[in-house]
Amino acid sequence: MAKALDGVRILDFTHVQSGPTCTQLLAWFGADVIKVERAGTGDVTREQLRDIPDADSLYFTMLNHNKRSVTIDTKNPEGKKVLETLIKTCDVLVENFAPGALDRMGFTWERIQELNPQMIVASVKGFGPGPYEDCKVYENVAQCAGGAASTTGFDDGPPVVTGAQIGDSGTGLHLALGIVTALFQRTKTNRGQKVLAAMQDGVLNLCRVKLRDQQRLARTGVMKEYPQYPNGTFGEAVPRAGNASGGGQPGWILKCKGWEADPNAYIYFITQAPVWAKICNVIGKEEWATDPDYATPAARLPHLKEIFAEIERWTMTKTKFEAMDILNKYDIPCGPILSMKEIAEDESLRKTGTIVEVDHPVRGKYLTVGNPIKLSDSPTDVTRSPLLGEHTDEVMTELGYSAQQIAALRTAGAI
């Protein structure tokens, strides 16, 4: 079966996480992704956080599936010529270098356009144009600068970053959408263009509800769905809201049976208004369904801590999965707190391809995430990440180089 991005060739100059997330997604959709690496070392994550000596780390393998690896010394004049040939034959160049690095290599936007007017140049940067555009940015810096950390955690504690890689992987996902959009526009204009995804911008996009709340707070001075209401105080900025849902349906994380020994024996419980009467019946507080202090969403807001404490008395008598089974019968929104161990062992996630087992020639079998986006007419086959330079000769041959020319380039240190 044909893939959605069959025929699209990506020149992948990315490393670590944000860029590789983007190019891996494009590879999963069928693009031919050629990852350019430095001979001898390659992407720095090949050796970061290694768990098996001399094998590519899981950090690398889980971000570089379905790609081909070539090694090119871009500082070598002959290597630069090879790169120019690649630019002429590719549709998209993706990079997440430090600001200005591509220009210093001699590949300015103008030079790339000379080589290939249809080339799309896609970049991940820490910040967009402004006072910080030249700053080097990593995951947690992006979370802090994008508003996530200041609004995460509990009000009596410091800002907290999330374990979800919203700065790196989140920005990579944004960039992938920008690339596909630019490719679609190119079918009409026949022109390439630049695509920029700044990590601060990507995080802020994922934190838009907090920007919503900032404006509400500035106008009213209070946000009744936050745990600070009614007895706490609000300052000028959106506070940390603990496990509040951030929407119109109050929610909280509650203990379940076994929480004393299991740090993940918890459930997220939402007191959705349409099923309030059912919630009251389940937890044995039938009178709350008609009590004027609890019967309406507005009336419940000042009593949320008390309400969740009562619900927790019920959830603590059930495991999180027993509670799920009961609550789902009544369409009460809830979700178990799943550990990474539980997720790794979830057979349903393997059946859907969300968790995939891959065999690697050096490290053996390992688990990885599969394509989170499922297309009915373009299923994803997850193949292993490439060994360093594994496809150099193959790609060079496709570019028209003879075996003798390839050997000469290798002798010259260009590849």
C-alpha cells in the first residue's frame, strides 16, 4: 500500500529530540528521510544515556526509526559538493542547529534557493525573533519560557516542569505540520519557503488555556474553578492549580486502594455536571443531588475540596481499575494514573501500534512508541533506526556517484 508521503525526500540535519521527532513522523508517513551525520560520532544521542555498551542508546533509536543515515563532512570541500547535490534532489531540509549555524556552513537561504528554488527549509529554534532569539534552549528552558512551569505544580511549591516533552517533541510535531502545509502550498505555487517552529511558541500554544485564564483573572480578579477559591488569594498572574482540570468540569487526582505502597494507585476523577446525580449515588451521597449547596455547578465550586474528599473516601475502597469499571458504567469521566511499566505491558497499546517492539542488530529487541497518528489508507510500519553511516554508499549511488568516486570521497574524508 502506498504511503501518504511517498516520493517526498527529506534532508535531515537534526539531532537530539525536537528535530528528530519531526523527521521521524514524516518518515512514518512514508517520506524518504536521509539523516546527515558526522563520521565517527553522529548524532550525540547515539551515546547519551546508554544502557548497553557500544550500542546506540534508546534515546537515539526511539527518535530515528524509518530513516537512512549518511555521513558527510560538511567542512570538507568535496563533502560540501555532496551536500549541494543532496539539496538539489531533496524536497525539504530540516535543521535544529544553533541560530546561524546553517549560514556559517555556507548554506544561507539565498544559497539554498539558488540550488533548489522548490526547497522547503524547516527549522526548530528556541525562540522566535526578539531579545532571546540567539539563546540556546533545551526542553525545560522551553517549558519555563513558554508558561508551562509557572502554571504547573501546587500553589505552596515552586514551578514544576512536566515529564511530557512538550518543548522538544511538542515543537517537533508543530514543525511537521508546518512542513506538510508548505508542501501542500508548493503544489500550487511551485515555490519553496522557510518554516520556523520556535520552542517557546510551541509550548505557549499548548498552554493556551492558561493565557485564557490570565485574561479572565485580569478582568475578574478570581477564578472560581481553581483550588485557591474560595479561601485562598489570587495575585496578578495565573497561579499553579495543582490537579485542577483547567476547564469547566472540575477534576482532581484521588487515592485508590493500595496507595500507601503503590505511588501510582490513583485515579483522575471529573465531577461532570450531567452525571452529578450518578456520582452522588455511586459514592453514597444521594442527598447531594438535590441539596441547594451541591445541586448545581456554581453551588459546588466553593465546596470542591469537601466534595473530592468524600469521593476519595469511596475511591480508596477500590483499586484504580475497579473504580474505572464502576464509573464507566455510569459514563462518569475518569482515568487511571498509569505508570510507564503498566503502559509498557499494555497489550491493547501493542495491538494498535501505539507501543511497538523493534529488533536492532546491536542492542536486540526494545520497545518504542509507534505513530500516534493513524491513517486508514497509509498504515505505519516502524522499522529500526539506522546504524551510523549505514546508507552512505546506497544514497551516493542514487545520486549518481560511481563506486570509484565513492571510494575517492571516503579516502578524502568527505564521507
